[in-house]
Amino acid sequence: MNQDNEQDRDRITNLDLLRGVAALAVCLFHFDYDGALGIPSVSHVLSYGYLGVQMFFVISGFIIPYSMLRSGYRIKNIKGFLIGRLVRLYPAYIIASVAALSMWYGAALTTNNEGEWPSFSLIQVISNIFLICDFTNTDWLITIAWTLAIEAQFYLLIALFFPLAFSSNNWIRRLAMALWIMAPIMAGKGPTVLTWTALFSLGMIVCQWKSKMIGWPEFAIMVAAAFYAHAEVYSPTQSLVGITTMCTIAFLPQIKFSSMTKLGVVSYSLYLIHNNTAGPILHFSKSLPDSLWIRLSTLVLSVTISIAVASIFYRLIEKPSHALSRRLRKRLF
């Protein structure tokens, strides 16, 4: 998922490590969906890979306010902030969506048009462009795009809410954080970011703690409240993953794991393209003799090629978007 990418000297290594773990977890979850690997014990572990999404939300909850604090964000900067964030998010998303469409039509051609041709309504296309499919009850072109919709809503909400949640007035800040943390209980499950604010708040709490805005008692109370709020709406398992991600950011020393850290740099690209990249491989493997070694080889090949394509996608699409975003924010802030 799209996160801030600071200059190398400013990077927080554990964030890239966490991004790499989260992206790889989601990939493995999709590649072994419904136990395709055929090893029940391994498939059981990989079935928790969806929790990479929750990790991404906690990471965003930390790094976005952290960047806003460092840049001296004020509400008057909202235009530059939102444009900068969306320029990071949208080019890669739109190109990945077009690629998905192209692959669907290409698959229809190569199978001699067996079955129905892909068809899309205008409302579906518009809904995908504006990330509102869950509001219009239309299908996503990229299945994980619902998380980008939540991310985009978070950008808007934090842009408006930041002056309150990070106010120098302790009581204003506490009230704002209480509303943010407890919003999921009031909103329940739904297509809005309010369902997920308790997870985002775990990252925000770490940001406040690292910035010395809060002490241990307040830190502990808010973390416990966020754990409860998200567990009440979703599950204690998701809350526990959120807490673990938060603790990795807050307390662990910088972990040197270069391969996973490098994977974290291209995690958004990998997140976007892994299904469509590995799809043809997984589909072709079904025509091969059924054996454990073929299934394992298919999984390894799917991950390897997805990472390779994601690295190219990052260099050609995502990295230039980051550069454009920085230039625009400098002009508009």
C-alpha cells in the first residue's frame, strides 16, 4: 500500500521491513487462496496473510502524521497535502487497473472467446476511478483496491483532523483521539474509514509518543482502548496484529534485513500488481500434473516474478510519482 518514502538518510528501516512483510503476507494469502498449495498446515498459516492489510493501516497511521509534524502542517496546507498524497496513490493505481483490464480482454482473446467477454458499466468504471465501488455496490477491477479507498479516506480525515489530534492543548487532543479511537464502535462495519480508525490510531499514538506529546500512562490507556475498539468490530486477532506492528515501530531497534527492507520499498507496487502478474502462472499450473513439487514451484515462481515485475513497476511508475508529489507539495505548501 502507498506509504511515504523519505530520503535514505531519513528512512525508518523498520517501516520498510514491516511493509515488506505485509506485502509478502498478502501475496501468499492470495496465491494459496482456499488451500491451493495442498499442505493444510502451511495453508493454515498463509490464510492469515490478509492481516498484512491491518499492518499497512497501522503504518499509515504512524508515518502520515509523522511526516505532517515534520513539515509543520497547518490546515491551510490541506490542498498541497491532499494533492501530494493522491499523486502518490493514483498513477500506479490507474495504470495497474488498465493493465488488469487489458489482461482480462487478452485472456478472452487467447481462449477463443470461450465464456463471456468482460463487460463494465459506466458507473463501475467511474466508481473504480474515484474509489467508491463499496458505496455503489459495483465490483473492483483490482480486488485489493478497497483498501486504497480506505487509505484515501484516511488522507482526507487526517488532513482535517490533524490540528485537533495533535493539538498542543492536551484536552482538545485527548477528546479528538477518544473520538478517533472509538469511532469504529459507533460506525460498525462499513465502507468508510471510520470502521478502521482504531487501527490507524495505533500508529498515531506511536507518533505522539515519539514526539513526546504523551507519557506512558496516556500511551497505555489509548492503546488498550484502540485494541478493544477494533476487536469489538472485527476480531482480537486483528487487534493483536495491530499492536505487534505498533510495538515494532515504537520499541524495536532497527532490524537489519536488507532483502525484506528492499521489498518494503516496492511494497505498494507489489500490492497492486501481484494478482494480475501471478494469475496466468497460477492458471497455467492447473493444467500440469498435480504434485506437491509443482505446487511449491508454482508458488515460488509466482512470488519471484511478482517481485521482479513490481520492481520494474516501481522504477517506471511509482518512483516518478513520488518525485512529482514532492515537487507539487513544495510549490503548494
